[in-house]
Amino acid sequence: MSGLHISMLGSSSAGNGAAIWNDYGAVMIDLGLGQRYLEPRLSRFGLRFADFSAAVITHLHADHVREPTLRRMRRERVPVYVHERAFPILQARHIAAREMADEGSLRSFGDEGIEAEGFEIESFPVSHDAPGGCRGYVFRAKGDDGDKIIAYATDLAYADDALVERFIDADAFVLESNHDVEMLENSGRPRELIDRIRNTGHLSNDESAEAFGKILDGSRRPPKLAMLAHLSDECNLPELAIAAANRARGARRVGDVEIRAAKRFEPTEPFRV
């Protein structure tokens, strides 16, 4: 499968992961899915764990990093990258992380970029209530017709101008669209949890759509793909998230943007960027 591709391997509070790959290498984003889920999903696309030149972690919540998947990365000798603030916390929580750090396959980064076979990766901070902070990523890689950019951020309390700037002129992006505000308010969840989700945890459909509109306003060309991710199982529906994004796109009379909602428990079909 030549060219540059992206698939969300799973995206929900039960587990998160994505894969980006081209003819030169592959990168996995987050290790929140178990091996028995990941292996068949990767094989559908002709990928194996050993094909990955790197894995990057956004943050340390349990739906984004799991001990057994860290162990599999260690066995396959795939370098795993985590921000320097989260580096010691990850080791304190996971035996596999400590072993990988000792061996040099768990690697920290700061302001510098990450070099992986086939990819140049930049990281930026995003607002989310995770120990050690949370990161978004910008991936630059070869596609069929030149260099391509994919921007990625899935756990956000808010999308500020600094985040929007990272997404401008991306060929494809993945952006959180976690909840419908009305569904969340009527969910029967404890008030404390609702406030946490709205204030420090996750981006609503309307907030995601507002950010999408700003990305379109600032871009010289529209993205080929807008992937909406981390949809709540109980407080959102794919059609609501897509409708909000479509309103933002339609208000600007922009066509030729494929808007998808990541699936919670199965991979999305690969998108060729």
C-alpha cells in the first residue's frame, strides 16, 4: 500500500491508538490498545509491530498507554518516545517502561523534534489534566506527490490559537470531538465529572467545530481529511460530531474535505494523504 496513510486503530475511553505509515517507515501514536486488538487491526493493512520505526505517547492516562503493549514494543525493539515531563512518571507506573529506559528504547524529548525512519515529528503542549502533561504532534513525511503534513491532538480542554496554528495547512488532521454538551449535561453523571470533562478534560463538538473553522480560515489550502476523534461512548454520536464540523466547513463554502469520525472499537479504513 504505497503512499502516506493514516488509520485510527481505536479511539474511545476504552483505548486509543493510531498508525501513520508510508513506503519508508511507520509510527504508532499511543499504546492504549491491547495486543490482541492491535495485531489483527494492523495485519488488515499489511503492517506488523516490527514495521514501526517509533511510537509516540500523547499522555499517561490508562486509555493511552498500557503495560502489555509497552512490553510488546520492547520485544519488537520499537523505540517509544514520551515527553521529558512524563518520562519519570511513566517509569514509576510501568515496569516495562523502566526496563525500556534502562535499555535505551524508552526515550524522552523536550523542545527538540523526533527523528524516525520516514518521518520528522514535532511535538507541542496541549491542555489536558494528565500527569506529566499532554502533547499533540505534527508529522512530516513523504507522500506520493511530495512532502505531507499530518497534525494530531485528541485530548484537549480547549483549542487555543497556538493549537490552531499547528494545524494550519496540514494535509490531514486528527482533532478531538469528544462530547455533545446537551448529552453530557443530561447523562446522569456526577456534577464533578461533568465539570471536569467540560473544563479540564475534553473538547465538545461545538468547540472542535470552532477550531476546525479557524483552521480553514488560516489555511492556504483545505485539508484532505478532518478526522474527529475520542468520541464519548455515552455523550456523543458520530453524526452529531460530523454535523458540527460540516456546519463550520459549509459556512466557509469549502469543499473537498473528507470529514470522518474515528470508530470506538475498530479501525478506520486507511486514508491516503
